Amino acid sequence: MSRNPGPARFYRAEGYRVDDSVGYLMRRVLVALTQATDRRLVRHDLTHAQWAPLFLLRNAQASTVAELARELQMDPGAMTRLLDRLAAKGLCTRCRSTADRRVVNLTLTAEGAAAADKVPMALAEVLNAHLAGFSRDEWQTLQDLLRRMLLNAEALRDSDCAAPQAGRREGSARGDMKRPEERE
């Protein structure tokens, strides 16, 4: 299979139905997974949004506010507010770096580590419930298809980043921010 096969032609503007949109269906599944995860984690006083930073910290996949925000594709301000709630629950602590005061290092407390250790069981229960009736082959095929879509998304993002952006003026980092009637 070629690295860049070109766009598919499955959807057409005429006769487009949202019920048939892969994006819409994935979003509905994601919302269902999020709600079910929230229900499972409520007994541990966690929300769906809170488990991911705890889990990444526990597995040493991130150790700073900036790393967590990047890994979880969140705005750093939103990540800071989320960490405020986790710190208020006594699940993590912050320590400003002595080498670079802009960096805030994060550490799980013993309670935070214990909470993070409960996350995999809750996630496994939720995912398995949503995969009821799937065969192992179907589950693996679903994973493969989603990974392929992610590769396509990365290729699109990379090509979008490489292409000149419409509306940018030469030498302008922000592009043309004027309304059409204000332009010369």
C-alpha cells in the first residue's frame, strides 16, 4: 500500500447523511465511552478527564504540566486547572524546576499512585462492555482500521503544515487578520 494513497471517494455532498459519517459515529462512541468511564470511576472520586494525567504520571510518560498538555492534546491553561483539582484531592504535587522556573514538575502522591492503579481495571471493564459481541479478529481489525485513520490524519496534518496557508501575507506570521472590507 502506498504511503499517500490519496483521498477516498466514499462521501458526496449530495445525499450526505450525518448518521453515515464515520466521524459522527466515532464521536458518539467516544461520548459513550467517556460517560461509562465517569460512571466507573465515580467510586474512586475520579472523572474521565482526571484519570489520564494520573495514568501518564504513574507510567512515567510525562512529568511536567507542558508534557501532560502536549500528550493529552489539551490547552496548558486547562491542564493547569485540571491539575489544581487533582492537587486539591491530594493526588499530585507540583514543584517548580530550579533549573528553569517556567517548568513545573509533577509527582504523584501515594494516594495518586493508588488511584492511578485503579484506572486500568475501570477502562478494561468499560471497553470490554462496549466491545460485547466482537470477535478477537474484529477487535484487532477495528484497532488496525483506527490506526490507519490516525496515520492518514498525521499525513494530512503534516501536508497542511508544509503547504502555504491561504490568506497569509508575505512576511506576516499571523496572516491577514483584517476583515475583507478593511483590506486594501
